[in-house]
Amino acid sequence: MLNQVLAEPRPIISGSITKNWTEQAIECYKLGGNCSECSIRKAHYSFDCQMPKVVEILKLINGEPKI
């Protein structure tokens, strides 16, 4: 997963959001990436959420979150 994201011609995920577990990343982790239950999804933003990918990168780099 990490290699796939890094191999993109243009980075699709900012490196800054893959450094530490954020409140939103922990929510996504707890939901198992179930976007239909996510608070961001419920707000009807017009972008494609990348948080499930961010969560996978965070798990690889930082391990599971302390919740």
C-alpha cells in the first residue's frame, strides 16, 4: 500500500497527515474504514476521502493507535 501511494506520479496523500494519528484517523480506524458511518461523509463534503489509505500508512509507520 505504501509503495503504491508513493509510486503515484503526483502524491495523492500529503506526507503531513501520515506522521501522527489524528482524531479523524482514529475515528476511521475504529470504523474499519466504513465511510458510510464517518462524520466527514455525513457532512457531505465534495471530495473523495483518502483517510482509509492514511490509516493503512499510519499503521505501517506508527503501529496501531493507542485508544
